[in-house]
Amino acid sequence: MEQARILVVDDELVIRESLGGWLKRDGYHVDTVSSGEKTLELLKYNSFDVILLDIQMDGMSGMDVLAHVKEEYPDIDVIMITAFGSIPSAVAAMKSHAFDYLLKPFDPDELGVLIKKIMDHRARKKENIFLKEEYEQQTRFESMIGQSRPMQEIFGLINDIKDSDATVLITGETGSGKGLAAKAIHSNSRSKDGPFVCVNCGAIPKHIMESELFGHRKGAFTDAKENRKGRLELANGGTLFLDEIGEISMRMQIDLLQVLEDKIFYKVGGTQPIIADFRVIAATNADLTQAIQNRTFREDLFYRLNVIAFAMPNLRERREDIPLLAQHFLVQFTQEVNRGVERISREAMDELMLYEWPGNVRELSNAIERAVVVCKTRTITPFDLPIGSSLEDKLSQRYYSLNDMERQHIHKILDQCGWNISKSATILGIDRSTLYSKIKRYELISPRV
């Protein structure tokens, strides 16, 4: 194990020598300084695990040093040294995030136990960080999250094709994360430093699709008032992502197939060939084999795109990922809207797990965002979720306690009264102190917070 480094800060020589001697005998590396100013100078060029810091010192006080250490070096644990008469100061130090305090005169055994406690705590903290990183490596791939077997298989496939420039076809329901998968493929490919250009084939009107993809020369048509690069040219050296490829017209299918086969294209109104130096990833929620039978999608284009193909699983097929995704969205949206929501109740999580999610991960994201915005407590309950049963049905279900109903009723009255405590208490038939107690008990949050 790496030897722990401890710094003793005290303006009394006898204190520095006694503490330093005991700690060295216990096998720690120890430095000592006599003032707060020297401490700050030493910290610029040295790292420590623990600082033993006297509260009462001439010049810069221990509390000032503590504030600086916690601001600049938050990973260092600080033990405050204090006399019996300065215990209130030690308590204040604890509130300022000191780890503990040590009373004069010192007991060597007490000091040894305290340092060991700190080192054990630091070891567990490092282990937890390591385990968290290991867990995140297993459940996250770029912006995709999942611990389920279907998602792990997709993570593995994306890693397997990182050295290939073959075209990729991603299928799956709307909201299942096809776009995130495309970005992950690009980010792990040889062209990751190039652009990632997305074309939503279903959102671009058919009459301007040719110009959008290939670009145009000035004067090529009435509104072509200047030369313009198309998405294919903008994707040079990177990845062209054709989302909702099933929506593209038959004419554009022929043009796109020509590009994929010849690796060149022309701008609208242009005569100079442009090299198609990009990788193509396509995605669709449509059944392209059925579209081929219906003669709305070209079979030869399908086979050109379908070199590497996989389907994104819908959320119903990966329910074990729902808690992981819900927690991710909770953290994301509480930070975005600066709300004090901290957790999802067991009942709410049960409802998330039971719901069918026709809109997949995108619908789950929207549901958590809505819950964070409307939640009046620090805990999301089923009442905050825009899914499942109606509010009346939820109120009638047996697993919702009287406390749940009281919580909802109180925050409804508070909202109606603009959080006027006196008025709300009168309507509820309780006094102000009781209402304050219930607000604290149910962790109700004012909209102004």
C-alpha cells in the first residue's frame, strides 16, 4: 500500500514534534509547518492525504486555512486541533467540512484510531470510484446507456466494426435510439475526427431533397442565387447519417445508389464530379423488405445499405435498463431546470417498469422531464408521471397510502394559495406550525425554490 502523507500545522514546536513523532512511528510520511501561510505555500508543490490543523494560530487562522484547503484541495481530509475551551470553534470547523477534531492534550491511541479511520474511509472512497467507473464502462457506450443483453450485444458490435468503412443499416422503432447508435459508430470509427452530418429524409420536402443532398450551382434553378454545398459534400472525410431512409423518393433512391456505387456525385447544375469520401449510415423505423414488395423501395439500394445491419431493441425488450435510464434522465433534468428533486419512489419506479413505452427511450426521457418539472417534493411519485392510470385511478389504488394522498392534497392547496402559509393553513383546517411541519415531513418544494 502507498505510504500516506500527513501534514501537521501548529505554531507550537512541542505539538509538531509530538504529533509528528507518533505518526512516523505508525509508518506515515509526515511534514510539519508552523503557520497557515507556510501551509499554503507547501501545498502548491506537495500533495497530502491528511492535514492536522490547529485552529488558534498567530497570523492566518486555522479556519482560514481550512476554507482555502476545501476550496483548492477538496480531496484532502482535515483534522482540526483544538483546546477544550474552543470546542464551539471545532464544531464550526466540522460544519465547514473538516473530517473531525482532536482535543488537547492528545492521546496517541486516539490519534492512531482517527488516522486509521480516515485512511480506511479514503480507501473505500477510491474503491467506490473504481467500481463506479467499472460499472459505467459496462453500462455506457458513448451516449447510449444499457446493462441489458441486447444493448451489450450492440455495444460489442459497434466496437467490432470500428475499423470498417462499410455502410450500416440501423432499424428499430421510433425513439429507440437509432441516432445515438449512429453517433457512437462514427465516434469509434477511423473517420471520428471528420464531420457527422445528419439528414432527416422524412423532414425535407421531396422537391428540395436533391439540392439538400448534392448542393447546387448558382443559377441552377430560380432560387439558386449562389453556389451551395450539399450534405454529401459537407460530410467529406466523415459520416453521412441518412435517418428515416425509408421516406426517400424513388428518384432519389436511384441517385443515392449511383453515389454509393461510383463514389462520385454532381451538384445540381454542375459538371465537375465530386468524390464521395464519406461513410454512410442509414436508419429507418419502416419495414424495408415490405417496402420492396410494395415497390416503394429499391431492392438494389437495400442490399447496398444492408452490409452491416442491426436492430435497436425497443424499451419493452430491455426493461432492466429502465431504472438506469430513469436515474440518468433524473440527474440530467434536475440540473437543467435547477430543481431539488433527488429520487424516484419505489411505486413510481414500479409504474415505469410496468408501462409499455410505445415511444421507447424518448418517451421515458419526456416522462422524467415532466415529472421533474411538476414534482412538488424531493421524490417523484406516480402522481407526477404522465403515464399509466389517470390521477383518479391512482388515488383509488390500494398501494397509495393516506400519507400519499395527504401530500398531494397539501401541495395542491399550497399551489392554489400561491404558497401563502396562513391562507393554506386556514383552508386545510390546521395551524401554521402544523403546516410547516407537514411541508418539512413531505419535503414539499415551493415553485420559487
